[in-house]
Amino acid sequence: MPDIALVAEARAERGSSSSRRTRTDGRIPAVIYGHGIDPLPITVEARELRGALNAQARGSVLFNVQVGGASHLVVAREVQRHPVRNTVAHVDFQIVRRDEIISATVAVNLVGEALQVTRAGGVVEHALLHLVVRAKPGDVPAVIEVNIDELEVGQAIRVADLNLPSGVTADLDPEMPVVVGAAAYGGLEGAEDEGAPSEEEPTSAAEEEASGEAASSDEASAES
């Protein structure tokens, strides 16, 4: 995927009040940092940034940010959003090189339908929503898709089972479950346990007392 181009402006003022004014003017505050440069505060036109982030979701993770006469190859390391409106409030852009290995967090999406799980009355548990990967910036996928068509109750798809793109490795425990076909709570397993006979029937206190009295009676008869 080609780099996503963004045109930014240097931002002189900093602070929460300045950021609010910037957003009111239709621009989003951001910062560029990394590879030894001083953090560079910038602003990006809100509509352009929204389109760039949407393009990122479709496949590319690299941004080429133009600030004045300089160009910076960056990744969006952190996107802060409004807690209610979910609009972008601030973006941290980290400078990268095309030949370096970086760590990135990638969303995990489930595709397909686990019919064998649902027909058995089970549930699909999406245990891992994001995966930390290591790769060159241009190789980092926008999303990792996991097909659950063959999933069954009692089975799990783990990190080691994922079909990652070439040049991409997972930075998590290979045995960590990504998605699990779980039995519904109170389902068949519980019913089997309830219906199974116990190896030893519990004895109540009354039964123990009656048994003791009978034993005493037998001993008395034997002595007489």
C-alpha cells in the first residue's frame, strides 16, 4: 500500500486551551517525535486526518507528513478520541525508517461463522482483540483476520495458529488463545455431572445415629 500523505502546520501554542481552540477551528492537534528530533507540535485539518485514518484501516500504516519544507515518514502510535463523541482529539506520530523493525498493535477481526459451536449450544469467545506484532513499517498489516468456520466447542485458535503475513511475527506467548469455542454456562457438561451417580452416597446425621443405636442393640443382645 502507498504511504498516506498528510499536510500539517507547525503549532506554536501548546496546552489544553490551545488544543480546544484548534479543534474548534476544524484542525486536530498532533505531535511528531522520534529518531532524536525534538517533539514537533503540529495541527492537521480534521477532515483530511479522518480520511487518512480511514485509509489506514484499509491497509496502510505509514504516513508521510509534510510540515513546511520537511517530510516525515511516521506511524500513528497513539490516537486519542473524545470519550463521548469518539472523534479524534490528538495523534502521536512516531518517526520510523523503512528498514527498521518496529512493534505495533494490530486489531484482530473474526471472519466466518462457527456453526459447529452454535449448533452445539456453545459460544464464541473473542479472547484477544489486539495482537502485538514486530515487522518493518511497510509490512505491518492494518488488521489480522482469523477464520472461525472450523472452530468447535472445546477448541481454541492460539497465537501460534495465526497465518501472519511474510515478515511479521507475533510478540506474544504463542500459546495465548485468540478465540475459543466454549460450552455455554450450565450446558451439557453440567447436566452430565448432575445425572452421574456418585461413588459413595452421603450419610446424614440421622442415619448415622440410627446406625449407631442398631449397633449398640446388637452388642447388648450378644452379651445377654
